[in-house]
Amino acid sequence: MSAKKRTLPRIAGFSGRATREAEPLDAPVSGATIAVYSVKGGVGKTTFAANLAWCSATLSRHRTLLWDLDAAGGSGFLYGLDAKGSRLAQEVFSHERAPRSLIQPTAWEGIDVLPADESIRALDTQLVRMGKRKRLAKLTDELAGDYSRIVLDCPPVMNELSAQVVRAADLVIVPLPPSPLSTRAFELVVHEIAGNTKRHPPILPVLSMLDMRRSLHREARGANPNWPAVPYASAVEQCAVHRQPVGVIAPLSPAATAFARLWSAIEARLAQRDDA
């Protein structure tokens, strides 16, 4: 069967139930890399990555690394951090700099960030020149000794970097604002993932910025009732203003609840992997 015709498994049995009982931060758990990816910008990808990292550390008590692979540097910004240098992030991939030397702690226990900088813009060319198709996977494997969950905030591209993300990820989260263009973007992601690895990771589409007052959004929700959804909410927008996760600034909001339920779905899928 050609890669173009292959489909990816969706996460089955999403129920929104609470995650497993919290474990201490030093408890031994099976590691996992979770990529938040879309070929389309402006879908809430960075907000998802930052908030899922907070859920990982706070709700599941995992030591969590949020790795920003987008030159815009949004994930680090949302945690009040800045890159340590203007041209250092790319050097992690060329063996010139250890990833741990760039990792920064956040104000929340269990969450560290590896920030991006402008050098990431040239990363695709560097990876092609190096010819190491699993360089990112090797780096995440090395970091898994320190972190049981690694969340990748990925740029909206289809190139060697996105191919490396697919090879490194155990699960791919795809935020999708309800629109025809987003549906097409999801189809492109499916083809990209299926075409870049023989044993592709599962993919979880998530309706983002969902506003049930709009007919198009209601139609999208009706067509995909089992997909997790995160509502359009001012609390989410305030994350960038306060540079804090929504679970901190508005812990009882529908948005915070939605991210917690999404994290439950992610943990449930990873548990299925561990039980297989």
C-alpha cells in the first residue's frame, strides 16, 4: 500500500477521565516524546505545547522537558524565558553543544525548557547536510534519562525537520481550528507522517479555538464528536500576557479543564503503548 493511501490510528476510547494517580517526580516511568505539530501556522500549537507540558508535570508528576523547535521561540516566552544565546540552539544537532547546557528551569517544579533561537531557521539545511535521519530521535533518547515526558513544539513546516520529528515522536498532537483549511492541513499531516516512517506514531487531532456559537464550529464538532477539543477562551489568550499556563492563571476555567482532559487522553494512549 502506498504511503499516500495509508491512514493513521486515532486515539480510541477518549473519555476525558482523570489521569492516573499522581506519582512522585522521581518515580520510574516509561518515557515518551509528544510532538505538537501542524503544517499550518496560527492554530494554537505553541499554546498547546506549553500547556500540555504543565499538565504533564502538574497532573501526572512527570519530569517534563518542553523543547522549542520553532524559531519564533513562543514556548520559552510563555514560560518567561529567553534563549541563552542568539545562535546556539542549532549547535545541539551538530554535536557542538550538549542539549543540557541550554536547558533552563521554569518557575514550576518538574518543567524545564530548551528554548529556540534564530539559528533554528537553518536547521533543515543542516540536517540534510549531516545526513543523520534520526538525529532528533537520538537526542530525545539521551534526554529521556532525565525526563519521562518530552514535549516538542514544532514549526509549521514539511521538510527534514518535520520528518525527524515524526521519527522521534511516540505520539503526534495536531491542533485544528474548525475550518476547511484546517481539514486540509490535517490531511497533509497524515500523509507527512505516514510517508516518513514505516512504523508511524499515532496521531491525535484536537479541535482548537472551538466556539460553539459559530455554525461552522458546531458542524465541525458534530462531524468529529470523539475528538478532544479546547474552546476559544480569553483565559488561553491571557497565557501570553501573563507568560504562565492557563492552569495557573485560570485553574477552574473551561480551557484549563479541556487541557486536563486532553492530557488524560494522551496518558491513556501512552499507557496502551506500554501495555502492548
